[in-house]
Amino acid sequence: MTRTRIAALVTAAALAAGLTGCGAADMTRQASPYADAKSSRTVTLSTQSWVGAQANVAVAQYLLEHELGYRVDTVQIDEVPAWDALSQGRVDAILEDWGHPEQEKRYIDDKGTIARAGDLGVTGHIGWYVPTYFAERHPDVTDWRNLNKYADEFRTAESGGKGQLLDGSPSYVTNDKALVNSLDLDYQVVFAGSEAAQITQIKQFAKEKKPFLTYWYKPQWLFEKVPMTEVKLPAYKEGCDADPEKVACAYPHTPLQKFLNTRFADGGGDAAAFLKKFRWTTEDQNEVALMIAEQKLSPQEAAGRWVKENETTWRAWLPS
Amino acid sequence: MTATATPVTPGSTTAVAPGPGALRSLACHRGRLIGAGAVVALVLGAVLLGGGSWPASLSVDLSGPLDRTSDWIIDNRDGHPLFLYFLGHVSNVVVVSVRAVYLVLLALGWAGVTAAAGLVAWRVAGVRLALTSVAAFAVCGLLGMWVPTLQTLALMAVAVAASVLLGGLLGLAAGLSDRMHRILRPVLDTMQVLPAFAYLLPVVLVFGIGVPAAVLATVVYAAPPMARLTALGLRGADAGVMEAAASLGATGRQRLLTARLPLARKELLLGVNQAIMMALGMAVIASVIGAGGLGDRVYQALGSVDVGAALAAGVPIVLLAVVLDRVTAAAGERLGTAPARRAGLGWAVALAATSAVAVAGRLSDRLAWPPSWTVDIAGPVNGAVDWMTAHLYSGVPLVGGTADWAGRFTTWVLNPLRDGLQWLPWWAVLLTVGALALLIGTWRTAATAVLAMAAIGVLGVWDPALDTLSQVLAAVAVTLLLGVALGVAAARSSRTGRALRPVLDVFQTMPQFVYLIPVVALFGVGRAPAVAAAVVYALPAVVRITAQGLSAVDPSALESSRSLGATGRQQLFHVQLPLARPALLLAVNQGVVLVLAVVVIGGLVGGGALGYDAVFGLAQGDLATGLVAGAAIVCLGLMLDRVTQPTERRGLTGKGA
Amino acid sequence: MNGLTQDTAEPVFSVRELWKVFGPKADRVPSDEALASLDAAELRERTGCTAAVRDVSFDVRKGEVFVVMGLSGSGKSTLVRCLTRLIEPTSGRISIDGEDVLSMDAGRLRELRRHRAAMVFQHFGLLPHRTVLDNVAYGLEIQGVARGERRERAAEFVTKVGLDGMEHRRPSQLSGGQQQRVGLARALAVDPEVLLFDEPFSALDPLIRRDMQEEVVRLHREEGRTMVFITHDLSEALKLGDRIALMRDGRVVQLGTPEEIVGAPADEYVRDFVRDVPREQVLTVRSAMRPAVADECETGPALAPGATVHEAIEAVARTGENARVVEDGRCLGVVDRAGLLGVVAGIPAATGKAVA
């Protein structure tokens, strides 16, 4: 009895394998199940968690849908996994990348599954910031050499006896632990764990005009709400951040890059051409980002408003 | 079967170990013996091993092999036969099925889907639930979440179907074969304490970001309760009925199909119910790896610190959970009661009505939810949250603001606890764990607990694990304090109980991501908000179990104490609480497991330690950090579960049940 | 053991030297003289085994009601399960209509359970998710009888056990007695050669139990089906049984007609057991009879030899004469007041020695 059952199971398994396994299935080339049924002209964009990146995607999506007649899906993915997803074709484009040399080597140079698509036009910069209201009262805080003097002011329950240096999402590039060590600062790096938590905390501090020291980056809409001044770290020189354990210099200024999936770049038609040409300024990006983050407009509404007012800018991106 | 005339069955006559008297006296002095042993070991340890953290010589660095594994997978994903001929097909099947369900839902249109939901609820559970279902779907549409809701539903349908199938098969194996049961039980026990985040990373690595990975992670999460309940139901089949079937000459197959499976149908349905709830609980977490749908909306809203938008996407999840839970529970209750007269006719009516509505929708070209029929709740909600945080954060007269509480909690509770644990010599920690587990459980549980703890040391994350442990302990303490108090209140006054129930339901089903921002806004960044998030998540289960335990106390015991003139207080402390001890212990156990389940969420608000490492691993695609942290969380969970597990685990209490 | 002279019918079940031992390495117990002779406590101490059935032999004859009686733990329920191998015996022989049961393969054994021996259980064993009708039809369904036919046949048996109008209820909507009627109908529906009852009425209220017992008596009278009936209730055993096997600690301590059990207990245990039985209702006039002297065979009320002492007392009291015991027109003897009183007092008329 059991034997016949086992035999039946084996047969069923073999049948199933025969039915499905007759060909190879490359899962790196699968479409999203939610893709539109009516039209095959679909583009999937990777959107990252920070609002600047959402602004890029919102405007690109708006124009692709309204001007070029595509359907756009967005997927929110962290930076490094986004490279992997791009390589697999789960997404067609990343519009804002802050520099991932390791991934560039693997996917662009070695595997050739990802293609460069030029500058976004925005330059990114990471740094340490204190609120401007605090910097105005204590101008010397903006030099790293004086930070130890203010460690007491930056103390919180979480940092114990030291000053608190607030870091953000684990997906961001950071050398802060090494910096604190190398520069011999009396500070404790506290990871907020997500950008949302970090922003919320910064706003709470700002509401009470409390001093704080935080890892932050430009362009970012939060500067419009909470003016912050950068603390000068030892100047960045090419290669000074080569050993991540012993970094003792500031973060570089990075021209943000766009990347496309190779197959999409070659066969993506108008959409690919448009995304390659997509290029705007820090101010443009901030304008849209602020509408999303502070006026709480939906990304599409924000993009719609920007598009209405900046036709000359985006006309140039459309394929002729 | 009663004792009279029961044939002596093989199971009941196992050999009695020699010298029962000695054993009994041993059991009497068990506590003292364990204490004495611990003291001896303490002295020995101090002399031989010295103090300090886990020695580096005893740990293994896995980062090399893990990185190589990760690279191999990435390089071979589009070429190796394992991926092309097996995993690729798995992935394909998932995509095709999700797409099929999604297209069907789209084709039904909003009116068709709502009608179908209402009519199914009507047939299964009556008019009231039917109206609730219709209202729930209407709210999903009103919040502007129609399409994401359908995407989540499509994904859920496939994931639940796969979970029920897989869990059912595993449960069938464990239910019919003792050997399979012995093998599967520890596995299922472990899965029960496995935080969902812990295995997102491996799944993503193999399947890449996207729906297949999300579905598979959901299945891994939702199948165990189904398997567990199936096995429980099959094993618990009335022996008398089974014997009667055998006596009539039924074959093994006939016994299974006509007797054993139908007898277990309540457990099977409960398993389906649990699988659905677990899958929904996973909907948001899975959005981190590309599930799309409602979860993705919640996740995206987080990026712009938009609680209102997160809530707008979170509410449909809660509504889906409530409706699906009530409908499946009602289906379970109706089983075996009145024979369903003319059930076929009712279903036919339901089917006809659904198709009529769907066709009408199609003809009038109103398949998509009308965009004008939406209500924006984000604005008011954000206003409310802003007001709350602005007024509670600091400077509240007399009690101080929430930020002050958080600060004090961190300084006076979390810091000493963490530093104390980390100061303890590693062997002393192992010893404490072993002794505690032994006091509450058995040798077996103690051994598992100590091994799990030692594994953490071997993985090389001893210090962060103790940091996490200190947060978990603090959160459990707060949860129990609040939970038992609320549970007592709910059990003693039915009005309080009724008022609490919907609140608890919402907290339990609301995706944790939604209250991440309010928690930070109230308590700042750090470990205090992590503890707060854990408390909010674990509280409902603790309150419910406590209240149920207290109300289940034998009324005659209460009556007799009342007849002796006991006051309400005396009744509570002398009768109810002592008699509800098993329920309270279960509440502790569930509290621990649930708190640990959100440790990773704590990592997102500054909890640091293992939670942060897990998030970091996921965010950076760093298998070495993420997997090790995930494994350590699992070990911590196993350890805590075993230490707080008084007796046989009660089979029916699934995670979050 | 069954040396009765009227034994002419072919035995349906024939059981010889049957053992059922639970525990580790149970096989060695029956074959080992030393172990086999141990009592229950010693056996458990020595081997960790429990012998539920020890060296039992008996025949069940066609058409009789064979009762196995004993207190709880005496092994009677295990014994009846061994008959169709619901519990696998440790050693011994069982045959049904001359066919060896223990050597049957799975298919043959199913055949036996499906068509030749059906069982009625103490706790009914009904399927809670099925209606009364479908429960009664369950045995037929297992045999593969088509739906229409099995429902038709089931309906017939539902009527037979007096459950008309309840066909579509679920077991949970029935009283205990009604549920057992369903169990009985289910067993009858497969038209078995033998009906096995495992304490079928002990979970029922006394009044309902009496109804059900009468139901069984009626069925037996109407159909003459062979029955094996397990009970711990002595009065039930005496009322229903043609022959009774009395079990204690897995052994049959006495096997005989109710009259033999009550009238001539084999040992102290049995004597103790039957002490409170109203003897005049069980014993027949045979046991109170003495040979006729002179013309006693000519006068007085006539009684059949199977009449109970109770009936004889009534007749003697009514007529004031001694009663004759007549079989086929032949006078076997007479019963007088002294003899009857002797039976009631437990003193056999012939010898004058107390037996109980």
C-alpha cells in the first residue's frame, strides 16, 4: 500500500518535472506579474528610500507616462540590492547612484549586464552637520578640531558619556566609526537604522533648538526645513578613503550617476533614450523633493507641477 | 475513552524506570540541586576560565565562505543548471500564478471583487460579516489603495495556497508517521521563533528582488503553522472513530480520506486561518524584497516620513486581516453543526450574483476604482501625529515628556542591563541560561538553550547579542507589566474587555512599519524606541492570553472563595492568578517570542546590535553580516523560547494567534 | 472446556491458546513456561510487559450469543479486538468458519472485516461530519457499494433500529442511545456473519440500556445472527448470553451457560461475583428437580426443563401441588417446595450441601 503510494508520488513528481522542466528557465529574465496586460511598453524604475531619488523617479515616470505613453512601475529597493535587481532586469534603470565601485566592476566590467547612462546632473556630498542655529552661537564648532570641546552638549542617553554622532540608514556609505577613531574624537556613533528615524529625530531636535551632530548628505530637502552647517573634516584627497578601517578625511563630492540594464539600454527604444538624456540640477531636484516631503504631495502631483513650470528643461530630454 | 474497558494500548505500558522513589525525592529537591550545581560550576568557572567576553579562539569567522557563496550565486544565477532547471521554474510558476490571480481580480473589477467578497462571507459566515467585508473593500478603494490591495491579494492568494499545500503535506507526513513527526517537530518549533527578517536575505540572494522571492519568503513563514496544526489534527483524531473505520475493513487510504482528514477539519481550517494571518503579517516585511502592493506603499511612505500615507496603506492590510480572520474562523465554527441545507443553491446564487456584477462592471467600463471616489486621510493623520509629538515629546508638566522618559529608561534600565550582561563572564551567562531552563523546563530544553547561546558565541556576535538580549528582556518586562495589568482589567470587567478588543486587533495586524515614525517622534532615536515598538507589537497577545487564562478559571473555585467572603482583590490574588498560572507562563513565552520578532524593526529606529546588523546585511547585500546576525537572532529566540517554555508547547498557539 | 453435549453446530469463531502481551519483546512471554505462569504484577516487574489476554480458548457457535464478561482490565476488550486483528494477537490460533485468521493477508483480512464480522463500540465511533444515513452507509461505502444502493440499504436499517425521520441529523444532535442505534445499524447494514459488541451499552442511562438490550434480544430472535458480546455488567451477561466466558486478569476463569455460572461457580472469584444474583431467575427447574416417585408424573402443573425456578415457584404456589418437568411429553422429574427453597437458599436439592 505504502509502496504504491510512493510509486504514485514518484510518477507525479516525474510528470511535473517533465511538464515544467522540459526547458531551461532563466529567472533573471522574468517580468513583474503586475505588469500591465494591455501594453507591453512598460518600464520599471528603482526608487530609493530618500526623497531626492523619489523626485528623479517621479519626474521620469510622469514624463514617460504622459509624454511617451509608457506604463511605469516603481520598486523601492536599497542601493546594493538595486544593482543586483538591475543586473537581473527586475528593474530597468537606477537614476541616482552614489558610487559603488565594487558593483560597477562586477556588473559593468565583468558581467556586462549593466550599462552606464551618464550623469544625473546633481552632485552629491556626504558630511557631518550641526544645526545652523547652533553654529551661529558657536562658530568654532564647524572645525572638527573643536568638536571634542562640545562633546558634552551633544550628549544623549543613547551615547552614554560621549557626544552623539547620529548616523542613518544602514544602506548608506559611511566611514564615521573609522573617522571618530582616527580623529580621536570623544563621540559615539549612534545608528538611527533608517532615514525616516533619522529625519524624525533631527526634526524633534530642531523643534526644541537642541544641539546635535549628524551624518547627512546633499542635496536633501531637509536643509530647507532644518538649516544645517557642515563641519569641516580633514580635506578629501584621492585615495585617502582606500582603507575603510583607517579613514581620516572628509567624504568626496560625487557626481551622481544613472545606470541602465544593458538589454534595456540597447532595446528600450524611446524610454531608454529618454532616461539617458535625463539630466537636471540640484535645485530642480530639491524643488520636487520638498513638495513630496514637506507639502506631502504625492510624487506624481509634485512631478506634474514641476513639469508644468519647467517645460524648457525637459523638452530637451525627449527623443527627437 | 474512559478508563473502564479500554484495552491496554502499547503506548501506555512503557517500562517503568527502576526506583521511582529515588526519582521523586530527586524531583523534590530539584531546585536546590540545580542551585548547588550552579554554585559549584560558578566557582570552578571562576578558577578555570576567568572572566570576560566570549573568547575569540572559540569563535568561527564565517565571512569568507559566506562571501564566496554569495559571489557564486550571483555569478551562476543565469547559467548554472540548478537555477535554470529548478529554481528558475519555481520562480516562473510563482510569477505566472500571481499574474493569473491578479488578472482575474482585475477582470472582476472593483464591483465584482467587492461583491464576491461579500457573497463568500455571506455564505460562510452570515450577513453581518458580509457587510463588514463589503465595507472593508470599499474602504480600501476609498483610501486610494485599490490596485495595491489587489496586488497584495494576488500575492497572498498564491502564497497562502502554496503554504497550505506545503504545510498540509508536511503536516500529513508528520501526522501519519511517527518518525517524520520526530524529525519535523524541532524544525517547526524553530520556525515558530524565527523572525521573518532573518531569512529574507538568503531568499533574495537566490531569487533576486521581486515577487518570487517575496512569495517564497512568505511561504516559509506561513507554512509552519499549517504543518503544525495539520499534524496536530491528524494525530488527535478520535481513536474510537478510527478503530470503527478499521473494523469495517477500510483501507489505509479510505481511513485517511473518509475519517482521519474529516475529523481533523477544524484544525485544518485553523491552519488555513493561521497561514493567512501569517502571510498578511509578512506582506509589509516582504515589500523590502520587492513584493509590491500595499506593503510597498507603506515602505515608500516611510522614506518621506509620511505617517498618514503609511497609515492609508496600512489600514487596508488591517481590514483584510480582520475580514479574512473572521471569515475563516466562522467557517471553522460552523463545521459539524447544522447540516447545510440547500447550500448548493446559496453558492449558486452567490456565484451568479458575482458574475452578474462583474459583467455589469465590464459592460459599463467601470473596472478600475473611480479616482474621484477617494478620501485623503494622510493630511489629517499627519496633523494629529505632529500635534501628538509636539505636545508629548518634552516639557509636559509634572511627568516630563516622552523624550525624558526614554532618556531615563535608557540610562537607568537599558544601560545597566546591557553593561551588566556584557560584564558577566561568558561561561556564567551560559550557566545562568542552563540553570533557568532547567528550573522551568527539562534537561532537553536546558541543553537546547545552552547550545543556542553557545552558538551565538561561536558565530562571533556575543556582545551585540547580549545588547539585543538586554533590550529584549527590558521589553518583555514592560510588556508583561502592562499586559498582565490590562489582561486583569479586561478579564474582570467585560466592558473593558470589549473596548480593548478592537484596539488590540488593530495593533496586532497593523504593519509595524507604520508606527515606526511615531515611536521615534515620541522617544527619539535609540534603544528606547526599539523597546517601545516591541512592546506595542507584543502587548496584544499578552493581554489576550492573560485575559483568556483568567476568565477560564474554574468558576466553582471562584464561587467557593466568594462564599468564604473573599474580597475582589483576594479572589484575584489567591484564586484567579494562581489558577491561571499556565496561561501566564504561556503569556511570558509568547511575549518573548513576539518581542524578539521585532528586534529587526528595532534596528530601524536605532536599536543597534543584531537588529541593525540584520538590516545592514539586507541593505548592503552583505550575506556575511546579515546571515550571521539572522542566525544569532534565531539562536537567541531558541534560547529564550526554551528557557520560558514550562511544559509541552501548546500546539494551538501560533505566533501572533 | 466446551464439553457440552448439545454442541453440534459448527463453531463460527474458534480460539485456541490465544495470548496478547503488550510491552517490549512481548513474543517471548507466551512461549516461556516460567514467564507465562507469573501473575500480572510479577510479569510487569520482570519484563515490563502486560499480558492482557492469557492462554484463552473457546468456540463461538453459530447462532448463539456468546458473552465475554469481566471487570475493567480483565482483557475482554482486547480479546474481542483480537478476533478481527484490530489488535494483533501475540500467539495462539483463531479461525473463522475453519479459516485461519492470523495467516490472512491484508486483503483477506479486510474482506473479513467488511463482510463477516462487524463491530459495535462503546463510544459509538460515529463520524461527526456525516449524517445518520451516511454513517449507517459508511460500511457499504468502504465496500465500494454505489451511492444510490448504499443509501437505500442504509435507510432500511435506519428504520429497523427505530430512527425513522432522523436520517439527516448529525451524531452530535442525537442522544447517546440514538447514537448507539446508529452504530448498531451501521454494523447490521453490512450484513455480517457475526456481530461483535464491545460494551455497547455501558455509556448509556439504565433505562435506555434496558431498551437497547431488548433491541438486541429482538434482533437475535428475528435473525438468529451469531453475536459476541462484551460486557462488565453481570445482569446484562445473564440476560443476553447463551453462554458466558468470565474473564479475570486475561484468563477465562469459567465458561458456561448462565445457569452453570450461577449454579456452579468454578472458584471463589466467580462465586463472589454471582453472590447477589437472584438465583431463581437464572437457574432452571433442572437444578431443583428430583426424580419422580410413583405417580407424581401424572398430576401437577407441567413445566419445560428450560423454565426458571422463578416460574416453577409461581406454578407451585398457584396450584399448591408439585410441578412436573416435561420434555417432549416425557416426564423428567418433579420439583417440590423443598427443592425450590433449596435453590433460592443456595442449597442443591440433591446433596443438601451449600454451594453459594
